[in-house]
Amino acid sequence: MSKYIIGIDTGGTFTDAVLLESTTGKIIASAKKPTTHMQLAKGTGDALSSLLGESGINRDQIESLIVSSTLATNSVVENKGARVALLVIGYVRHFKLPVKAVVYIKGGHTITGQEEEPLDIESLVEMVSGLKNEVDAYGVCSAMSIKNPAHELVTEKAISMLDPKPVFCSHRTSNIAGMKERAATAGLHAKLMPVMQEYLHGIEQAMTELELDCPVYIVSGNGSTINSAQAIEFAGSTVASGPACTAHFGALHTIEDALIIDVGGTTTDIAMIKNGEPILAKEGCQIGNWRTHVEAVDMVTGGIGGDSFASVSRKGEITLGPGRVVPLSMAGDIVPVEKWLGTDEQAKRILCYQEKFSEKRDEVEDYLRKTGSATPHEIREATGIAGITLEKKLERMSHLQQIYECGFTPTDALHVLGIIAIGNTEAARKGAEILGKEMHIGPEEFSRLIIKQTEEKIETLIIDYVVQHYWGNSLTGFLDQRNAHSVLGVSFSLKIPLIGIGAAARHLLPAVAERLQTTVSFPKNCEVGNAIGAAMIGRTIRT
């Protein structure tokens, strides 16, 4: 009896699944279903159910389930995930990281592992006591803990006694010097532990409902696999899971050098292939603003994709990404866009999952529960809560999956331009009319602007990745403004081809390749490329 491997990739917009014959690697079936963020088990179950139904195979023929997910990556890029307090121990230059708080405490060790200064327990207790109602997890990084982790271990024990929440210490995963990178790595693990725990619970629930019983492995950023327990404990190692599968899928289709570009709903991932093989980053990967010591394929992730939030200010300026929203064309039955869509605070609509609210509610929750949905402007008018306070509140509610957001996106622009027709084109067109009017242009011209900006952001991401790979420096600030300079014009060209992956890649990458004076190809089944990459990685671990 033939055996099969299932590869599954859960992205911010779609959950993809493929069924591979173990011995030959032949693709038997594939499925693409919407990712259901409020109930991850549903989207996963829908994809698996479709796969099993189409193929008609028995459950006991499934050898393993290999999981790739960009949920961890997306959480970092969109600054979601757990609220983390990062405790940094020892004398170090202060630095910033996108966490709830970075707290500096006396202590640490020397390069030989000798205690440089006693750990300031009193300050530690005071800090944790003050933070415990504001954070969901802790990261701990002590000076030279790679030589002596004693202060990290004591801190971890103290936190467990004061506030029993997830704690991650830097010495568990990094033995490389560099306090900021080690601190970022610890913070990243802590930030993603609850995200990965919830996701894997959804996988388990879906498998139970489908009576599917087989080993489950999660793809790490370096292309290896780990089990569920390891994926939760070392959640940060999964942050480049999607790009690792992107690289392995791309490597199936070239024996030379190439850039593999995965254009998803939330992010665009870029990985490099050399001589037909994925390569690893020498000192760890960078995700958004996070430079880490997490071992991963040489890649970069940027907050631009088909569902990136596009807004227009009162001055007629467009902002695109890095946050993701549900496109107007895919939002289903909501309040008609002409009744709410506009500039600034009226650029998106907040919709609530009623069943996710707790009994203890504040003014914002009460208002949303009563109305079902509202713009930030409407919430401010009704409650008086505005600015950063409202932003933080909505960010927290999004993390708790009490709400989701809807707005205009590149996906809507593609609908308006007649390039795709998978949703409500009329809602997308009405949105483009409203926002275009603010800029004194028509819906088609507005949509072309959105697509052009999306392509430019992807192009910038590619150029910056290549510059960082070869010269180690980022030119993001310069590249973002290069087309707006009144005197200087700058263009770049690539000497290697692009390979496109993802549902939106065919619509966005040809123009990017043309501007970079290179070619782009789209292999068969590239729309589910990451799921194929995951399954192919699974073939290497057959028992």
C-alpha cells in the first residue's frame, strides 16, 4: 500500500495543503482554503478535508504531516503576538526592540564566566511586580550568559514565583556574542510561544475531528524539522518556517543561482538559491526590525502583500502596509463601504467576534459588542478614547482575536482592474471610488497607484536584501525615497532570475522583474509552493 506525506502551510490569508506520494514525490492533490484566524482548526480542517476527499486515500496511508507557517513571521512583522518584557542583566549599551518593555538590571558575568556584579534581586522583584499585569511573557538576557547562565536561571526562577508566565532565557538558543541580538532572540521566542501553542492546538484539533493519526513535524527556519513540544518551547525557531519552505520549493526548479520570491497576503519573503541549493544566514535571520541569532535560511521578510492595508490621509497621501486587513472584496456581508470608508480614522472598519469577549468589558468592547463593527473615528466619537490609547487597545483586542479589521488592499485594486475576480468586485470598486476621490482621481487610476506602490515596495525589499547579503548594510531609508528625489535618479538591475511563489506573485512580480531587468518564472503549482516545500522536507525525514 502506498504511503503519503501531507505538507500544510498556514499563511495570513490562505491555508494551503498538498498530498505527496512518499517514494516518488508526486503531487496527488492540493487544496487552498481561507485561514480562519479566530478558529485556526477550521481553516486547517477545511484544507485537510478537501485534500483527503479529493485523493480518496485512507487515513492510515498518511505517513506524516509536515507543517509550515508564516503566522509567527506575520506576528513579528505586524508587531502582534505576546506582550513581552525583556529583562537585560549587566552593563550594556541601551537599545530598543519592539517589545512592551526593555528593563535593565544590575548583574552579569565576565568573558571568563566570573560574576561581574551580584544580581540585583530587589530591583528584579520590583520590576516583575510592576509588569505582571502588562505582559504575557518574559525574555531574559544576561551579559556573558553564554559562559555562565546563572543570573538568567535565577531570574527565570524568580519570575516563575512572582508571575508564572512563559519565560525564555537567551543561553538556551544562542552561544554567539552580541547582547542586542541575543536579547532579540530571547524576546522573539517569548513573543511567539503563545502564537505557536495556539496554532499547534488548532492543528491537533483538526486532525482529531478528521480521525487523522500520524506524526506531526514543524519546519524550522533552517529547513530542519522539530516536534510540537520543541516548536512551542523554541517558538522563535519557526519564525522563518515559511521562507525555509519557499527556498526548498525554489531549489526544486533551478540548478543555478536565483532569488525565490513568495508574495503572500501579509508578507513578501525572499530567499537566495546558490548552485541550486538554499543557503543559511551566517549569523541568524532578520525579520522586520528584529536582527536575531535564530538559525535560518538566508532570507528577508517584509510587510507587503496582497492584503496590505492601504489608506489615504486628508492630504491625499497613500500609506501601504505593513499591517494586514481583510480586503473589501473578501469581507462578506458588512456595512456598505459608502457608509463608512474615508481618510485617516475612517480608512478601516473594526469587526468583532462576539463570542470572544470576556465578561469584564470596557467602553470600547461594550460599544463594539453593541454595534458589531465601527471605524476608529466612530469609536472615538462614542467613547472619547482616541490616539495611542485606542491604538493599543485595538492592538490588544486583535491579539486576543476579539476583532479583525477590514479595508482597501492591493487585492481590491486587482479586482478593480479586472485582473482577478475571486470576491466582491463591486465593493472593491466602490472603495476605490471613495478613496480615489480624495486624491481627485478615478477608481482605476487609484488602483493602478496601489499596485505600483506594491510593486515598488517588493522591488525595494529585493534590492535591500541583495545589498545586505553582499555588503552587510541596509539601504532601506535611501531606497524608500529614491524615486521621490528631485535631482538624483537611481535604478538597479539583477544578474540572476526570480522564481515566483504565492497566489499574488503572478500579478505583481512581472513588473518588478522588468524594472530590475531580469526574468521571472512561475513553476507548476507555485500557488501552493510552501506546502510543497514542507512536504518535500518531510520526505528527507522518513523513518
